[in-house]
Amino acid sequence: MLALAALFVYLRTQSQLTETIDDGLEVRGGELTALVAPEEDRSERLSAALTGGEDSYSQVLRPDGSLVASSLATGEPAVGEAALRAGARAPVYVDVGALESIDGDSRALVAPVDSVRGSLVLVVGASTEGRDEALTQIATGFGIGAPLALALAGALGYLLAARALRPVETMRGRAEEINLERSGERLPLPEAEDELRRLGETLNAMLGRLEASLERERVFVADASHELRTPLAILRAELELAARPNRSREELAAAVASAVEEVDRLSRLAEDLLVIARADQGRLPIVREPVEARELLERVRRRFERSATEVGRGVTVDAPEGLGAELDVLRVEQALGNLIDNALRHGEGAVRISARGTDGLLAIEVTDEGNGFPVGFEEQAFERFSRPDSGRTGLGAGLGLAIVRAIAEAHGGTARVADSAAGAAVRLELPLHSAPA
């Protein structure tokens, strides 16, 4: 940039100085042209006017180059033949080298003149020493000043950059020390309200999310280990009991039946954990297909009809005919199965499954006639391994509602506890149709 600026100033100054010289030559040439009158011979006045010095000169020439009058001591034309031929046709400006009695190089105006002697050529010149000295001073000034300015700008730039990036180095050093095993550690923020501070705030927010995610994973692993420990302990106890000598056939059969029950519980728990893990990774597979809501709900009802009858309860369906949707049938059946299973385990009275279509959503509710969710538990109901204190002694692992929410969100919908006059009510809201790609 400094080099371009220097070149621009140099060329601009050179052009202006040259233009000033040319203007002076034009004025001087006009004065001399007036002395060469077409009506009479003014040779005496012309010779007197052709005076020169160390910084200017003038000549009157014939087109063949012979002198008519000259202010130079030399008897030769000041310009070459090419410039003389061009000037005989039209005025031209030419740069002339060193001449005797003229300081430095010069610049001349060569112009045609009509006189009583015929066609003549007028040469008016001026020294360019002043212009050249001015340009030399400019070049010298830039040659000395530009490196100094560059060094000063570089030093100031380095200091400013170092000061501006000091918060980045501080943040980097702190980032090396941060360990997510220690909660609450964050990057230091600069005082200025600038991009670096916003970057630090964004990174701190990211650290908070990572910390929360890691804490969820820790809780998940701890809860999963706790849930696995009980059936494994029971299974081991039953197998050790069966391995004792002198066991009757009935005792062995009871031990094997208990072991099978615990294995079945472990299998369900493993499947539930797999669904939760896939949902956490954002890739719970969803395969949509057209289905009629009433038909789907009836299919789920028939699956639990026998279980409900065994405990003296019933499952009813309330859905309009012809209400269609695009859903992953197996996943929705799994979610509804979890809700009905919870209602049969922890609720009372009849279980009701209803479906309605509104505002592009399929709203499915599963309700019972029991005591409903404990007060204050509605917000935690869909968290994994969450169970009310009264349900801690049950056989469930606290994953049923978490899976329901994961399936609903995989469809682009929601799951929540709905308002109900009596009993527990859970509502699924799923898009009737898949979103366009």
C-alpha cells in the first residue's frame, strides 16, 4: 500500500509539473509566433526576442532544419529530425536531452509558423531541472519515510494485535485446564463487549451443555446399573437355590420360573435402554406408513384385553372412523403399550384410549380412573428412571414414559401429562402427515 501510494504521488506530481512546464512553453510560443507576421519581415524584433538563459531557449527553423534565428550558442537545431517533421505539421511537446548552456535536461514545444519567408518551425524549450529535483526529493522522501512508516505501523500493529488477542490466549490457557470431571469450570471473558466476548459466552454455553449431557449420561449409567443389579441378584439367588442338593421337583420348577421371569425383565430393560440410547443419538428409526387411527388403537386394545380381564378391568377405544395418519405403526404401538401397561399396573378402573384429529395433529390420550400422578411429579414423569416414591417397589424401571416421549419426538410430536378430572391422562400429539423433504 505504501509503494502504491508513493507511485501515485510521484506520477501525479510529475504530471502536474510537466503540465506547468507545457503551459509556460505554450505562452512563450504564442508570444514568439506573433513576431513572425505574414505581412512584413520583423527579423530584428524576432532576433531580439529570441533570448535565452540557463533555463530556457528558443529557435526558429526552416522545415529542413536550417536555422533562421536561435538563442543558443550552438548552430544546431535543439530537436531531432523526427520531432522537427512532426512539429512542422502540428504542435508537439518533446523531451530533449542535455544542451549546451542549459542546466539539466529540457522539454520543448515544436510548432509550425507561417511567415513572409514561408513555412517555419518554432522551437521553444525550458529546463526540467526544477521538476527533476522535485521528483527526486519526493522519491528520496518516500524511500526513507516508507520503511520507517512500515516499521512503525508493523510495531503498532503487533502491539495492538497482541493486546487484542491477549484474551484469546487467556481463554486458550484456561481451556487446557478445564476438565469436565470438575463441574462449573468456564472460560474467562474479556471486559469488552466485542466478538471475543460473544465467542467466550458461546463456548461457555457449549461447556454447560456438554457438562449437562455428561451428567445425564452419568445418571443414566448409574440408574441403569441400579436397575440391572436387582434382577441379576434375584436371578443368581434363584439359580443358587436350584443348585442346592435335595431340591424337590416343585421347588426346582418354581426356581426356574422365577429365573425366566427375571430374564424376561432383563430383556425388556435391555430393549428399553436400546431405544433410549438411539433416541439420545438422534437416530431412532421411524418408518412411516398410512394407517387408520381407530384400527391402530383397536389392535393395541386387543393385545391388552386379556391382561385387563385378568385383573377385572377393561380397555375401551374412542376414535372416529376414517381418521388416517402417517405413522411408524410399531413404534406408536410400543408407546401406547407402555401407557396402557402403566395404567394397568398403577391405575384403577377402565382404561380409555381416544384419538382426535385437530390442526394437522393426531391427538391420542390414554386415561384411567385411578389416583393419577402424584402432585409435583408431572414434570418428572417423562424423565428416564423416574418413578414416584410409591412406585419404587414396583417391577418397572421408570423407562416407559421416557420411551413414549422419545417415540413422539422422533415423529416430530410431543408427549405430556394431560388435564383429567379423575385418574391419570397422558396425551400424544403426532403430525398426521410427514413433513415434506
